Amino acid sequence: MTEILSYTACRQLSQMFIPVIFFHVSEYFLAAFIHGKSSVTLKSLLISKHYILTMVFSLLEYLIEVTFFPELKEYWVISDLGLVLVVVGEIIRKTTIITTGQSFTHMIRVHPDERHQLVTHGIYKFIRHPGYCGFLIWSVSTQIMLCNPLSTIGFAVVVWKFFNSRIPYEEYFLRQFFGIQYAEYAQ
């Protein structure tokens, strides 16, 4: 039980909770600022039952490992690398939202909207789906930061599967809305 109150656990858990809180609060405020407070919901902020379950599992993994195998949590180079990658993922994600402005939504648009424009500048010059890339880096890195081997793999698989099904669906509508312009950008 003393391991849960150790310096390692306090540092790593605070490094976990602060980025999670910051991620969701900043997503809320950016979405509310861009689209209006009334259009922001828990679903639009990427909080789902699967997300909550993976977070609970990662916390359980951490508590079990820090209690029974505390030496697994002492790899500071790995933990610090995870923290750096959390910041990188957060920067990519928020840069995406700011770059796209009104064109960014948490839900896939299935109907054309005059405010929706194809964004190909800024971070979109380098990454086709930077918001997804940033979230993938951010979420997996939270587990690297905790030195959670099972949850690192689990988060990578769950997020990859989610985006692997979501991206083709979104691209279908982008091709419908922007036609050849999107096809050329996707090249």
C-alpha cells in the first residue's frame, strides 16, 4: 500500500490526470468557442464507454503493478519520453482544431455545410488526418508515461481500430463534398 503513496506513483499519476483533464477541458473550450456551447456534448468530446473502460483498466493496471512490481514503474527515461509524447500529441491535436476552425467537428459531417472548407494548409500540409494522429500519440503516450505495458498495447489497438473504421467513412464524405479537390489533396 505504501507504493501507491510513493514519489513514483504520485508523480506518474499526477502526470496522467493533469493531461487527461487538460485534454478534455481544452477540447470543450475550443469546441464551445468555435461552434457554440450548445453544440458540445460528451460524445463530441470523444468520451465514450470504451474510453472510460480503457482509462479504468489502465488505472487498475497501474495500481496493481506499482503495488506488486514497483520496479516496473522506475524506468524514468520511458516515463519521461511518454510525457514528452503526450505534449507532442496534444500540440498536434490542438493545432489541428485551431487550423481548421469552423471546419473542425468532433462528429463526422454527413451533410454539406457552407462553413465546411477543405483545409490543406498548416499542419494539413504534412499530415492528412492530424487530429487523429495527435489523439493516437496522446492517448498511447499516457500509458507509456505510466510504464503500463498492457495498456500501451491496448490503447494502441483500440484507438487504431476506432480510426481504421472512422477514417474511410469520413473520407467517403470528404470525397462527396470536395470531389477532385479532395482526391488531389489525398494524393
